[in-house]
Amino acid sequence: MAGIDIGGTKILGRVADPSHSLDALATARIDTPRGGERIVAAVADLAAHLARLAGVESVDAVGVGVAGLVDHAGVLRTAPNLPGVVELEIRDALAAATGVAVAVENDATCAMVAEHRAGAAVGARHACLVTLGTGIGGGLVVDGRIVTGATGLAGEPGHMVVDPTGPPCPCGRRGCWERFASGSGLGRLAREAAEAGRADRAVELAGGEAEAVRGEHLTRAALEGDPDALEVMRDFAWWVALGMANLATLLDTEIIVIGGGLAAAGPILLDPAREAFAGHLLGASHRRPVSVVLAALGPDAGAIGATFLAADLIGPGRGRRAS
């Protein structure tokens, strides 16, 4: 069985041991092509390539996580990070191209499946995952089950508006949470600090140009202990915590898992985010504490969750249950 994670720039695939979805027999990465038909062809070719690497004739099933709005019918309605891909019947197209059963979900939902079954949220009945990358994705577990909403499009917290007068978002609105609390948001905060003369080390890492500073430069400077970079990271963590508190207030979740590329920042993000979260959360001193933790499965979580979906198609545990 294969699990495949389709991102805006790369596609990660893995073939797992049927008896243990965490054990990868083969993995491979390719660049994401442009256009729906090319993506379908690339994923089908990747599944066949992974089967050969794993020494099997073919995979039994394919699970796919994709960055975008995927409905219950397996249609990718829109995908901001996949330009021009709209209304793509990705599940049926992949089933026809591979000749096997295919399950498709949003990539962050797949990551939530992985973290709930085998990662940081094992045993939780009510959990939320936020993936902090170029944008922000989300996955929800309520009463032990993955929740994807009436049509499958739930779990897009990055587009909660937290400041109606804030910066424009690619979704067409202004002030979405991910404009402040994603990798793009960190980059914007870092450039603002650099232009104000408060991020000299990040500017140095960016080659000496303030306008070239990105989130990764700021993160690296903060990991080195640079005081200015740490201050910007605290500002960033405040915005991360604001959105997480909104989710906790709405969902009464018991644990929030921070995943995505920015989770690699570790304590320099987690510690100030936890501190700010307590200040944002409604009635924090009168409710059971909400755990805020880092994801356990790293950047492969989406592909691992997709592997679990593939396993559900061919064995016990079929369906959308997360535990």
C-alpha cells in the first residue's frame, strides 16, 4: 500500500509494510508538476516506481493527501498552492490510472490521522492539529473520529480572519490567520524587523539584504540565540497562539499538535506559544488545561496518514475512524 503527500512544490511517496503502516519499504520524492492531469500521471507513475523499489508487482491501494479542499466524493475543489487545479476528480482519476482503490483527503487531515494513530495525539478523544508551513492547514478529531464536515471541506483554520484590516491573503480576503502565523507570516514579520534595524543576524544570513529575509533566516538566527530574532519569534508565537486559542474555544479540544515545517523550530516557538495561549484562551483558569505539543512524526506525517488511509481500504478498520 502506498501513501502519497502532494504539496505545492514536491510529492512525497512511501510504500509501507502491510502489517505495520509506519515501516516504509521504499520512499521517493519528485517535483510537483503543473496542472491536474500531469499531477495525476505523476502520482500514478510514482506509485508504480515505489512498488518496484519495494520489490512488489504493484501496490494494493493508494492513500493520497493533497493541499487543498477535498470533498467526500474525492474531488479536489480548489488548491491555492497548485495553480490552475480546480474541480479535479482526483480520486476517480487516480483509481483509473493505477487500477487500485484510492482514498483522498486533505494533507493536514492525513497528518492528523497519523499523529492520532501513532504520534503526539495517541489516545486523545478530542484533538486538533495545525500545520505551520507556507500556509496553515488543520486536522480535527472529535470524540475519537476524524471530522471533515458536511461535505469534506472542514479543517482550514488558516483562513479564519483575525484582522479584517490585515494583509491580503491569496484566498482573496484580508487578515487571515496564516498571513500572521505561517512561514509566510514569519517572513513578513522578519522583514519588518529587518527594515527597522532589529534583525541584523537574519539580514546577514539572507545575504545582507533586508528585503531578502525569510522565515528560515529568522528561525536560524533565533536558534543561534540572537536576541532580536528571539523577540520576533515571540511576536510570531503570539499570533500562533491567538488562532490556537480560537480553535480551543470553539472545539473544547484537549490537545493541540503543532506540525508543519515550522515545528522544527522547537522550544523557541513552542514555549512562547504556550505562554501566549494561556492568555488568549477564554476562561483559561477555570477549565482543564489544553496541551500544546509539537508533532511527533515530522514532515512525513501527511504521507504516513495517507498510508493509513490506504490500509483502511484493504483491511480491518475501514472508514474514517482515527483510532
